[in-house]
Amino acid sequence: MSKQQIYKMVVTITTAIVTCVAIALGLSSCNVTRTITTRSEYWQKADTSVVIQTKTIESYNAEKRL
């Protein structure tokens, strides 16, 4: 075997290992975001109106532990 062939084998094996680790870490975690919007309107007889709007954003991060 030449040095080039050994180098190519090492690069291929290293790439495969890094890919497997990335897949394992990617599949073991989860991120969920939920947005809740509440709106309340009050209309008066004149041209003036009141709108109250609240927005809640909840975020969850989960990790699978082996």
C-alpha cells in the first residue's frame, strides 16, 4: 500500500466516524417552540377603539439520555 492509499483510507474512516457522531447527537435532542397569541378588542361608539394583544412564546429543549 502506498502512502496515498493509507491517507485516503484514514480520511474515509474519520469522515464516517464524524458523520455517525453527528447523526447520533442530532437524533437525541429535540427543540419545540409554541406561540400563544391572545387578543381582546373593545370598541367604543366614537372612532376610538382599544386593542389589547398579548403574545407568549414558550420554548422547550429536550435531550435523550442513554
